[in-house]
Amino acid sequence: MVNIGGNGGDKNKKPFGDEKVKFPVSYDLKVILDNNNPVDDIQKAIEKVLKQQKVSFTDFRSKLSSNDKYISFTVSVSIASHEQMTSLYESLKSIPGIKLAL
């Protein structure tokens, strides 16, 4: 998910304040998966979802966890609407081995 705020340590504030995401929005999407498929295949699966959802993206980066059990991909994305964001996260769930997308 997009980080849209925090309570800054103030217990009286709402966790995300009264802030709302203003679209279009650009941010780094991070996708964490099991590291049991070739990196190129995983990246292609993520790219396929992004293209299907008509999400603009650039700058793929990947990193293995310290024990090589997981791999994370970070990609810069531009999201046009709340509906597109919701659909993107739902579609990412279809990628085999996905653990988290934020």
C-alpha cells in the first residue's frame, strides 16, 4: 500500500490522519515473493500485471533476503486512480509465491 501518513507518535491522532491520496500518484511499489523461480520469470510476471492494469512503470530493482529465501522487487509506478490501485493489488495476488505487495 501507499504510505499516506502516520500518527507521528501522537496517540490522539488517527493512524493515517485525515490525509488522502491525491491521484495521480507516483511511488515505489515493493513486491516480496518466495525465491523459488528464476528472477527473470518473476519480473516478467510482475510486468505482465502492470501492463494488464495499464500502470506506467520504470526502474525495476531486485534484492534477495539475507537467507536467500525471499526476493523483493521494487519498481517505480504511476497510478491514475484509486480504482486502478485497488485493481493492481488484487491482480498482484495472482503471481505464484507472492507474500506481500506494498
